[in-house]
Amino acid sequence: MNRATTNSEPKMVTMGKQTMEMGGPYLGWMKDSSDLMGNPAGLRERMAEDGYLLLRGLHNPDTVLRVQNLMCSNLAENDQLIPGSNPADCRVREGAHGAFLGGSKALTRSNEFLSMVESPELMAFFADYFESSVITYDYKWLRVVGPGEFTGAHYDVVYMGRGTRNLLTCWSPITSVSLDRGPLAVLSGSNHLQQLRENYGEMDVDRDHVTGSFSNDPLEMIRLFGGRWLTSEFEPGDAVIFGMYNMHGSLDNASSQFRISCDCRYQRATETVDERWMGENPPAHYAWMKGETVTMEAARKRWGV
């Protein structure tokens, strides 16, 4: 299920300000792996092949909606929404902009949020997938993405690669996400790019002081590495799971609404962890973007990519 629009007219969207046609040569629909739910071996095989899993209804939608209510109320209280509008619509007040709220304990340690991202059902899903007891990082990445904003193409490993590389990201929309609201996008085949793993994939943003996104130009990524960007429309309860070497970003938020989403990490309890993201007060990034920073352009020139 792609949740595609039924309009027969070509749907034009932007990613990094580049215009692409949905269903055209550069942008297509993600493969839905929901039929493999309850089949961990099948899910692992699909992950090895595609580098991601699109799963509808991984979370209890009612649980996600409680988080949505918390977030939208918070935005309204902080004067980020159009006065008098329904907070659930997340209509952005003029002059307001998005925010990264990963360090906001009032939100990410709330009962509502933890009931979603640390639910017994979700932890059991990952335990079945890994065939092991599992843990999730204490630090949670919570994002409010405003109009005109997007995320550049990157591997997660450059931000959290000091523990096991067998770490999974679970990206979860908290609001509905139509194509014009800036959904997640993944680059097909990017999990098999061995050269990129060996140069960019060995980078550490705190150690190397390099800006994290490999590129803000989605068409450049296709020229360099082939493949096609894949995305979908999402509803609360849906999720996309992917590994540390899946190149991903997002379409531009071309709507007048905030897109709210979170991305959390899960791994085997027996494997090493990246201590930057664990504990009551995780250190998080202690050196990235501080002092003299190496541009990605300079780093890529050194790597020959």
C-alpha cells in the first residue's frame, strides 16, 4: 500500500529544492513490507536486500495520537500555531519555524512518548527481529519540521557509530505525512555501496568535525551512485526501519503545516553501545559543529567521491 493519491495528474514534489515527478525516473514508492509482520526471518531477508522496512501499523495508532496531542498542545502553548486554529492541524503561524527537540526531556521522557517508542509490543518486535534481548538508546530524536525545511542525504552511522553497527533506526511519523509535508525518503541500493561505507561511512562527526549530510542535492546522489529515491505517505502508527548504511533524507515540507516525527534506535542488549546516547543525561554530540569545521565538500574531495 503506497497511500498514493488517486489524481491521475503527475504529482510534482521537491527534495532539496529539486523538482521530481512522483513515479518518474528519480522518485518512486517504497516497498511495503507489512505482509512480513510476524515473520522475522522474512523481515531480515528484506532488510538485507532493500536496506529498509516500511511497516504499516507497527505502533498502536491510539498511542501515537496521544503523542500527537501532546506535541500539538505544546506547539500551541508556545505560540507556534495559527491562533484559533485546531492544534491537531499543526497550521504554522507566520514567522514560526521547526525545531529539533531531542534534548527536551519534558517531551521525550513523557509517559505518552515513552509509551509509544518503548512499548512492550515494539520492544518485542525488535527482540524477535534480533533474536535477542534488546535495548533502545535513552536519547530520542524528536523533530518538528516546518515549511520549506528538509533533511539532506546521510548515513546514520556518522552520528552514532561508536557502538555496534548492527543498530537500527525506527522512523515514526507522529502526524499524518502527505507527499507535500516532507516525508522520509531512502535511496534504493544505498545499503550496498561498499566504497561509500569505507570512506563516508567511517566518519565520526564529533571526531572529524565534518558536517554530517553527504549531499543536499538528491539528483547528484543518483548521478553518483545510481538508484532512485523512494518515499511514501504515512499515517500515525506507520514506521520505517533501516540500518546505519541506508542513505536517507526527506522531501521538502511544501505544506503550511508542521511535520512531527521521531527516530529512535534499537539494538541487541549484548552488543556495544555508543555511550553518547545513553544515561539520564546523555552527552550527545560534544564536538560536532563546534570550533573549526571541515566542510563535506573538502572531505569528499579527500575521499574521491
